[in-house]
Amino acid sequence: MKKELHGLITGVVSGDHLLVQGKETEEEPPATKDLYISFASAPRMATPQRAGEPFAFAAREFIRRFVISKRVSFTLDYSRDGRDYATVWIDENGKKFDIAVELIKEGLAKAVIVAVDKERSNQLKSLEKSAKPKNLWTKDNSEKSKNTYNIIYPGSKDYTLDKIAKEKALNAIVEYTFSPTLFNVLLTDHNTMVKVSLECLLNLSGDAVQEKYNKKAKAFAERLVQHRDIVVTVGECNKAESLVCGRILVGESDLGCELAANGYAKLKTFNTKMDSKYYDSLQIALANAKEERKGIWNVNAKPTVSPKQTGTEKQKQPKPTQKNPVVIEINSGDSLTVLEGNKEQKIYLASIRAPRLPPPKAADEGDPCAWEAKEYFLSLIHICRCRRYAVCRSRWSP
């Protein structure tokens, strides 16, 4: 009897090619396995080297929306040319949805006769009759042409980022995860593939421990966004490298904030091209991850129990109640707003007075150099380490 296995779908490469992620351990990131649907064959997706076949994208999208980010069960049926073929199904509300059956019934895959299990092969072959003349079985060439989805890849003559650079938000699908902060993304409204780099963030690197957590971070990002419907907010565009620097939003979640909050990324040094409010939110998320010792910040955590403690004394030590405020806004050249716990507080620098900014929606232009003073203060705050400060009566001390 075949062994029933389980995993999480983190990728749908084509109608009959899935990526299944196993369990994560304390020491190792979860392994990802390529699975091909047994006894079925879906049309081939477009690649930089070849055009897509009719209904290939439709088959991929049908299965992607059906299984992405869901737990599935599967049994391995046979292997060919280094590929593992499996029967894959989802149990939802007590009903079993067989991927091969659903594809063939929709006319988005053809049954394949394999000697290893002729009964299963013949069962799927009989389902083709109910699908005809839908989709793959249509004889209408205009219908086939309409359902041929070709992707514009970097390097092709039609490739351009000019229109993309002018848009603030783009509907997209993450096609591949290079690292926790770099992705291959299909812009669905433009049929264009681009690389997207998360703004303000760096991968974990430098030693074996950070490399291990970087692999965990990559698996975390795959679970959250790979082959999901996302929105890319555009920051900078590097046309020479076909690279968009921006943010990735999936539902109500921001991938950058999720990585920082789970201790799976570090912040770049702030520069004036960055969104200061977004940088603030990342800084807060990172500070919380450090305090809660999540991800990479758990590695060098000091033990809270001394070797001499025994019995009930080995209880978890209480966290310190005093926290340093976090700068969330620069109001003028001599004032700023900080977040302390859940309370916002406006602070003025002692012993100095900066030029006065104009009131909102007023004809008054304010004092000369007021905006320059504010921007200079902002640059000083961002340059200082971590932008976290302790409040004193008459000064700030880093």
C-alpha cells in the first residue's frame, strides 16, 4: 500500500507541476519537493526560450487558485526522467478533490496511460469525454489564440519598464523566490516579468548562523507570497537590470514588515530616497523582533536562568517594563514625535529654536530655511544607530 504524505503547496509552476513544502525544524528550513501530477499532462507554460501553449496559463491559474497555500495529501506513483509523479488531493469540508480529476474534467489536461496503474489511467481517460469539446479539445483556432498567454521577458524586443515606472501599484504574481528580498514577479496587467527587490531591507548573511536563518527566511517568504496574487508598490526602477525596488503586499500584509517582525531581515542604512514613514514601521517591527527574540535575534539571547537556580526558581524572568521610545515623525527642525509603548508624545529640543514652518493650508510661507532645518534634522536622526533614543530632560542621547 502506498504511503500517504502531506505538505503545504508553495508553488504552482504549471497545471501539472507543484511545489510542496515539508515541515520546518529548529535546525533546518523546510525542504521543498517538486511534484508532477501523475497520469495527466497539462499544456506547457511560456519560458524565455519558448512560447506558451494554448490554455497553459488557464490550466496553471485554475490549479493555482485551487491549491496555493493549502495543505495537501499525496502518494508517489512512479518516477520518470528524475521527476516524481504523484496523485495529489485536498480534503475540504469532508470532500476529496483530486487534482488530476479536476484538471481533466475542465479540459485543461489530457489523461496519460501509464502501465504502472492501468486502472487509474483508464479512469482518467474516460473523464476526457465529459470535457470535450471544452478548452484543450476545442477546434476553434480563434479560441486557442485567445487563450495563448505569452510573457514578455527581459531581453526581448518588446520589453520595457517605461509604463511600469509611472505606476504606483501593480497587480502581480510572484513566480520565483531568489532570496527573502528578491523575487521574479509576473506583472499580470502587462504580461511582463520583472525582478522585484524589497526596499529598505537586507538579507541575513555573514556567518553560518545567519546563512541558516536566511534559508528559513526564504522558506517563510515562499509560504507567504510565492505564486500568490500580490500588489507591488513601485519605488525606484533600474531599467538596465530590469529591476523594480518597492514593496510587496499580499492581502493586508506587507512582506517587508513580516520579515522584520519575525527576525528574518535587517535594515539598510537610511537614505533620503527611502520612504521615511515606511522605514519607521520597519524599525518598530525590527525592535519588537529583537525584544521578543525572534528569528536571528534568538541566536545570541542570554539565558534568563542562572546555573544555580533550581525548581520553581527556573521560571521565565519577567521582561523589563522600561522601553526606549521610537522616533516616528520629524515635525520641524526642533521637534519630533516618538512612540513609547502605545502612546505617542511630541518632544521639543531643549535650548534651541529652529525656524518656524508655515501652518497647514495657510498663505503664510513660514520662516526662511524652515524646511531645510527639518530635512537636516531628519537626516541626523536616520544616520544615528537604529534611530532608537533614550529621553532625557534636556537632551537626546543615542
